[in-house]
Amino acid sequence: MPDFMQAYWLAIRRWPVYAGLAALGLATFVGAGLRGYRLLGDDNESTETERGGPGSHGGAHGGHGVFYHK
């Protein structure tokens, strides 16, 4: 076994609770991502549901989000 893997295995054996919590957090994050949940932000820059957007009167940004890039 390479030195890195051996050191990693010893760390897991030394702190099994922390390794289990890290594995549970990673599994939760990956599972939520595969189901379509955005946990760290949303790329949707649509303003259709905001007040003053293009769906209501007086859309100030012409139908584009504040950070619109071509």
C-alpha cells in the first residue's frame, strides 16, 4: 500500500466517528445533487418570479438578471 493510503487508513482507524460523519455528509451532498437539489446556490438568473420583473409592470432590467452575461 502506498504511504498516503496507509496514513489515510490509520487516520480513519484513529478517528472513526469523524470519518463516519464526513462520509455521511459527503453521501448526503451527493445524494441531494443526484436528486436535483441545489445545496450551494442556483444558476437560475431568471427574474420571472421577482417583483418588477418582466411578468409585471415596469421591468427595470429588460428581462435579464442583474448578473446577465452573454
